[in-house]
Amino acid sequence: MARQTREGFELAKGLDNSGQKFLWVLRKVDPNDIFAEDDNGDIMKENQLPQGYEEKVKNKGIVVRDWAPQVEILAHKSVGGL
């Protein structure tokens, strides 16, 4: 398993197990990153999450796979820490 995939899966598991509401913004994979491979050794086109993850966490988390207004999000009163 590629480093990016393993780390993403661990972060996904941690967010799910935390029981906290969350917003997770995943940037696109850098097309020039020669180490961004999936489990089959293919170049990753997007960040991978465990199968069914977004459906599983839909009541407590949002996964954004595009641009997000970071300053507005971090300025929101519900943000407890970084």
C-alpha cells in the first residue's frame, strides 16, 4: 500500500472513530508526484478513502474533493482548533 493511501486510511479511521463532526478537504494528487501510487502501482488520480467511507460518515463528516474557502471555514465560530 502506498504511503499516501495508508496515511489517508489512518486519518479516515481516526476521524470516524473520534465521534466529532468534521470537514475534510482533500486536495488533488500532484500529477508530478512519482510516489503517488495506489495499491496496484498505478499513478493515483485522486486521494483514495476506504470503500464506502463518505457514505458511512455522512451524518458527522463532510469530505470535500475540491477547493474550499479555508479562511472562511477557519474563521467560523464552530472551529475548535487546528
